[in-house]
Amino acid sequence: MPEGIGAKVKEGVLGIVRGTGDVITGTIDTVKSAVGSALSGAADIASATTNAAGQAVRGALEAAGEVGTGVLRVAKGAVVGVIEAV
């Protein structure tokens, strides 16, 4: 599985927050894309899903903490994005 899912999500969420966009929708879209890409062609889907989901949520929460935006909104967006990707 490609590394850096968390970093991709973090940068995406930071861009959304700094651009004063819709944090929840933007986080959903960013996480969904990153996790979906990570799962594409994965041999062990269960393991890949767990790893990608953890990295994506961690990256989103790091972004929220870095810019001081609502952690709950970002966490909600991250979880919904993971669910939609799977």
C-alpha cells in the first residue's frame, strides 16, 4: 500500500481550512480519494482498509490541530470519507 496517506489527507484538509472552504465536505472528499486510491489493487483488503483508514483519520486530525479548526467537524468528515471509500 502506498505510504503517505496521512500526509496527503493532512495537506488536503489544511488547504481546505486555509481556503475557508466547507471543512466537512472537503474532508470527506479528500479522505475518500486517498483511501480509495490506497485500496485500489490491494491484495489484503481488510488490512489495507484498517491501515489506510487509520492514516487518513490521523492526518485529518493533525491538520485540524495545526490550524485550530473544529476537530469534531474534521473527524466526522474523515470517518464519513473512509466509509464512502470502502
